[in-house]
Amino acid sequence: MNMGNKDTHQQPFYRLGSQLKKLRELKRESMAEVSGAVEIDSDTLSAFESGSERPSEDILLLLISHFAAKEDIASKLWELAGYFSDQSDQVSDSQTVTFLPSDNRIIYTDMLHVIVNDYGLVMNFMQSTGSGNQNVVAARVGMSKEHAKSVIEVLQKTLAQQEPKSLPSRTSKSDKQIKN
């Protein structure tokens, strides 16, 4: 027996990795295609699929979007990654759960760059630095096309509610005197 290879079933995120690999294979995509689509290197994707590493929440969201995973599959992937669980009181000793305080800062941007593919889109909210033509990404948000359409609807409704109502035109006393 070769002791140099770890038993893949002993990898901390083996079940998550096997699900990600299964989704990739169902789409008949190579590791290079998937890693390019979500902007990670193939070695990193390989580590995710083997279960030796867990993708960050951002990368997992991009993978879910890329694979166009249905809600039940997406929920299972989030749970397998340890990001949420209906059984939150049953955390195993081998997992570390960290709760970070919410960051409620508002980031103002003056540019938006959108990348769209067959699986969804990524919006890069940019901010100019003021020096030359340099722009920096202030925030990145990825989502499915369906979710993007619902975001557009919400934005349109919200902006329409905030549009100033036109006031009825008032005529001055002098205008009334002229008409009489």
C-alpha cells in the first residue's frame, strides 16, 4: 500500500469536491474551461474537486452560477462547504465555524463593468482613482441571468417610487387677473 497518497475520502471537503467534479463532468467541461470561466487556476480547481481545499464563498458562488445549479443543488453545495447548515448545532470537531460581523459600509462607485456568459454574469463596480486612467474594482458581484433580471425589476420599481412627482402648475394672481 502506498503511504504517500492520502486516502481521498479523508480529505476535509471530499463530498463537496466530488459534487463539484460531478457538476463539471455533467456539463462536459474540462478543468481548464471551468477554471477560466470563474477566473481561478486549474490547480486550485483540482484542490477543490479533490476535497483538500474549500472554495471561498465568492468562488463557490461563481461555480454555482457557472454550473447553473438549481436551488437544491446550490444549497447542498453551501452546506457541504460548511457555509450554512440547517443543523447548525451539529458542527463536527474537525470543522471550524467563524462568524464575522457584517460590514455595513457603503461603497460608492462611478463605473460598472459587466461580464456575461451562458451561465450568468459578474458585475465589477469600479472607482476611478483620480490619477490618469486608473480604475480599481470596489466590489464584484456574480449572479445568474435570472437573478440579474429580478435585480433589474427591483431597481426599476425602487427608482420609479423615488422619482419626484410633478406638482400641479400654479398660476400667479397676476395671471388670473389677465385672464379675467
